[in-house]
Amino acid sequence: MSIRLLAFAASTRKASVNRRLIERLAHHARQEGAEVSLLDLNDFPMPLYDGDSEEANGRPASADRLQEMLASHQGLLLATPEYNGFFSPLLKNTFDWLSRPAADGQSGMDALRGMPVGIVSASPGAMGGMRALPFVRLYLNNLGMLVAPQQIAVSRAASAFHEDGSLDDEGQDHALAAVARQVIDLASLRAS
């Protein structure tokens, strides 16, 4: 049985370097034998989380659809930009909604608990999103997710990719492949 991984970038910008990075991470996961569903969060619009709105309207249908997709996969690959030393508000808002109860009363946390996840970041700056990754790790761990030890932050990302999507820095490309392998390994252990 092949491991199924969901993958997305926590950025909706068309020219996002994190979109390029998640595509490369998905490529490495496929090379390792995983089946990867790469999605765009533009297809899952959610309002800013608000408890009063949730009480009045319930969880958005797009959050329900994304949760169903997540539950049908054994792991997650995630790329996030860094905003002022932190991860993107889109990432936080997405998981804030995913962690909420569904209309049928089922806990939103059920699909998150124990889910292996690989985290990466890219930035046009010198730090490559490195400052955001510890906060991503903490946040996802708080949600009960199992974050792979290997992570990578790609600096000067606007010029870090070849036309074919590979990284200029071969060492970083190998580190990116290691993230994919660790998530696949963790997902395989969880599935057995």
C-alpha cells in the first residue's frame, strides 16, 4: 500500500516561493513512492476565525472539505512563508478552523492527532523562514500532530530554484528529500 500525503503551501500568492518549495517537496515524496495530493488553499477559502461566527454559521464548508481530504491521507507536507519572524496568518487560520468541531459534532482534532507532518519554509531574505519554523512546530505539536525532525528553510528563494523546480543548492535539495522520507517513514509506522 502506498502512503498518501496531502501537501500545500500556506500562501495564496501566485508567485509564492513556498508554492515552488512545496511542489519540489511533493516531487521528492513521489520519488520515494508516496502518492501526493497537492492542493491550493485558494480553493478552500475560510473567513478569519471568529467564535461568534462559528456559533451562528458553523464551520465553513471549505474547512469540512479540507478536513475530509486530510483524513483520507496518512501525512501532510507543509510549506509556510515567514511573516515578521512568525508563520503566515493563513496557516494559523486554516488550522484554527480545522481543529473546530464539524456540524455532526465530531471533533476537528481527530484528523489532526498523530498526523505526521513535514515543515519547510522559503523566503527571499537571508534567514529563509528559519525563524518561523519553530513556531510552526510548536503550533502543530499543540494540535497533536507529529512533526518530522528534519526541516529546511530556503533563503534567497527568489533565485534558489532552477527552471525544472530543483534547488540550486544540492545540499538543500537533499535535505528537502530527507523531510519527505521522514514523513513517509512516520506515516508508514502509523499505518502499520
